[in-house]
Amino acid sequence: MTDHKMSPLDKVETLRSELSDTVHDLMHEAKPMMDRAAHRATKRVSDLAHEGMEAACHGKHLLEHEARDASEQAMHLIRREPFKAMLIAAGVGAAAVAVVGLMTRSRAH
């Protein structure tokens, strides 16, 4: 049947079928590229997650080391100057009580 004798509905159906075939062919040709892109993206996300875990672990170890150093310095201060250490502790405690008092007072109002 020629194009001139086809009804408009038949022409639309033929066009739809041709477009569907074209899209199917394009998807089939693009699948390997999309698979490679997905694989690269997955690998990159995995690499970033691994780097993040390593950075967190490094930060944890660094923080532990600094806390240990601070604790050792505090112990040395307490041994060398116990009275001064007691005054510092009392001052820190008083400041903490004052801050908590201000925070609870401001929430009450």
C-alpha cells in the first residue's frame, strides 16, 4: 500500500512503530556505554566512601592522641601544683554551673 492510500490512523501507527523501533535500537546501542558509565560511577562512589572512612579513622586516632596528651599534661600539673589544679577545676566547675544556670533561666522565660 502506498502512502497516499493509507488512512491517517494507519500513518500514525506506522510512524509510532518506526519511532518505537528506532528508540529500541538506540537503547540497545547505548546499553554498553550506560553500563560502563554506571560501573565508573559505582567505583567512584565506593572510592569516595573508602576515603571518607580512612579520613574518619585518621581523625579518630588524632583526637585520641590529643586527648591522651591533654590528660597527661593535666596529670603533670596536678602532681606539680595540686593547689593550682584545684583552683582551675573549681573555676571550670563554677563557669559550667553559671552557663547551665543562664541556659535554664533563658528557657524558663
